[in-house]
Amino acid sequence: MNTPPTEHPQATPAALAAHIANALRNAIAERGQASLAVSGGKSPIALFEALRTQPLDWQKVTVILVDERVVPHDHAASNTALVRQHLLQDGAAAARFVPFFDEPPPALSAVVLDALAEQANQRLADLPWPLDVAVLGMGEDAHTASLFPGAPGFARAIATDQRLAWVVPDTAPHARLSLTLSALLAARELVLSIAGESKLAVYHRAAEQAHETLPISLVLNQSQTPVSVWIA
């Protein structure tokens, strides 16, 4: 039986930041450390800037990305750069951040992406696992992380038991490395942050039943992992 997500309407970045920080504090109290995965893009910036000032023993927190574009870390589209600029400041500067790679390969192919994903999986192998909290966003096509419906790599990313897989979106620039569906569902808590009427409509449609054409529905319609949905 599916467990419906817990919804928080009219959510603010400050309220979501407090919720995440509390979950991380509880993890540190119980296990001596905490792990957090965050999404990129412009939407989480306000959350990052609220979260980084939360009173928390940040030196005991490991931060990774939910997904990353295969671009240099100084590229405008780099989620690594975004997190370093907007989250890993103030108190959160003490957190341990583990990017998926140091430098992207100069040319990409399926073989090269396989190797890059394997190296990234090795990086994650020794991290605190499962994740305590993974913060997700959602596109109007219902993709979450870089699980773009129907894209090259998508079928593998929702089927493999590896933590990371590559996806090459048909509808967005840059090849990606993404946490897989199994890695997300292994987390102790999933947080979905959405804003806007169009995304809210997609969310309600996806919450009705799981279907691969709506990847976020695979997160919403399951009983393995608690999901909270923060609706701005």
C-alpha cells in the first residue's frame, strides 16, 4: 500500500530549511553524522541561503548533489558551483562536500559516461549511507533529479541498484549524472519542493499513480520512503 506524501502548503524557504536542519540534527544525535543531497537550478537558492544559517553541527554533515550536469565546475550550469556559492557559506562552510567528479571528460560518449558514472559511484561508496535527507525538485515534464522521461539512460537509472547513473536529456542541455531511483528511495526522507500552478497541476497528476512517463510519480507512489511536499 502506498503511503501518501505529507503536504505543506504555502511553504516558505525558512520553514523548509528548519525542517531539513531538524532532520540533520536528529541524524547527528542518533548516528554521529548526517548526509544531505540537494538539487540544483535557480529554485533552491532561497532555501540554500536559509539553510546555511541554521544552527547545526555542520562539520558532521556530508553534502552531495542529487544530480549534476557534466560541465566544468566554473560553468554557469554547474550545480557544484551553485551549491558552493549559495549553500556552503556561513556555518555550512564547515560541511563536507563531495562533488561527483573533479573535471568532466573533454568528449562524451556512452562509454565515457559509463566510466564517469563508475568513478562517481566509487566516490560515493564510502559516504554515510543511506542519505538522511534528499531534497528534490520537479520539472513541468515531471522529471526529478535528472530522471528525464524517455531520455537515453533513463531506463537504466530507474532500474539499477547503483547510486548514480548517467542520463542525456532530449529536452535539456548537457549530459547528467544523477542519483538513481533506488538511491533516492533508500533515503531516510525525501523532500519535494515545488512552486507555481503549472507544477502543482503536474504534481497532482503524478500523485494519482506511478508511471514511468511521469518520473516524480515513482517517488510519490511508494511505501518505502517518507516524502514531504513543500508547496510554495
